[in-house]
Amino acid sequence: MTPDEQAEHDAALDRGRLLFASECRFFFAAQQLEGLPDVAGPEIAFAGRSNVGKSSLINALVGHKALARASSQPGRTKQLNFFDLGGRLSLVDMPGYGFALAAKSVKEDWQGLMFAFLRGRPTLRRVILLFDARVEVKTNDNQAMDLLDRAAVTYQLVLTKTDAVTPAHLARKEAEIGALARKHPAAYPFVLTTSSQTGEGIPALRASLAELAD
């Protein structure tokens, strides 16, 4: 990295730090498309399988322990939860997909709301699609990526829970997910690795999202 590149990298990290040091507050929950908040500023949605760590990652990004409700029980988030970050960016915690124990009608309601939101929200700047570093890619992960491609929604693949795997396992997982990203036209070709427990990758993700504010 050249001195100029290093300076820009450091400046991006600082912009991310400042943005995510802003007050973040829950302001809306929606269980139906008709109940969504009015279109306003830019939005970032967090998607992934049930129990992948969406709520924990949002909490780590904003520096709160319990802003977004996290649970070890899969399928707890059953609605779209909106959080305002300093009046500049909205973070959307989406229902997890792939919860096998949920009733079929309930799964269809959750997933129908999630996918309809992704297709039709004009202020949605990016989807952060999470993958658990400990778990293999599932069929419904590929289905979610295919839908995002068809809807032309830009998305970033992010590995979570990387503190729970060995460095060798993580390297293999990064290569696997990176290769997967390169097969999908709407996906960013590089993967971010994160841990809500240790803070790994959190500054880099903040910097990436800060570029989309305002």
C-alpha cells in the first residue's frame, strides 16, 4: 500500500468510526409491506440465515450491547426492524431465512416480506448478506443470492463468528465465499470477515457503509 493509499484507508476508517459513534435508535418495525416507514434517506439491510448473527453484528457496529435483539433461538426476528444512525443512515435488521422448525405459513410470511422489501425499496443502497463461518453454504443461501441478482440489488458477503474457527478453516472459508461472490453479478467480489465478539472486521465494515451515508 502506497502512502497515499494508506492515508485514504485511514481516512475511510475514521469516517466509519465517526458515523457509527453517532446516536443509533430503533424507530420502526414492520410486519407487512403496507406498514413500512416512508422513504427517506439511505438504508442498509442485513440479511442471512436464522441465527447467523445479524442482530449481534448491528450491535457491534453501533457499539451497543442490546440495541438489536439477539437470541440463540433461531427465527426470533419476525419483522423488519429499522434503526436510525445519526439521521444519516438507516440500518434494517431483516427476518432470518431457513428456520426449519417454523411453520410453513410463518416462513412464507417472513420470507415474502423480506424479499418484497429487497425488490421494491428505492432507498436501499446495499444488502449485507451474512454467512456463518462455521456453517456450510445452504441451498437457501444460493436462492437468496439469485434473487438479489435478479432484483439488481447490490450486496456484500460478510462472514460472521470468525472467532469460533481456526485460522486455517477461516482461510478456506474466505476462499470459498469469495469464489461464490464472483459467480454473482450483483455481489461485491471481495468478502469481509467479522466477529461481534472480538471486533475483528468491524472498523472495515463501518468504513464501507459510511461511503453510503447521505
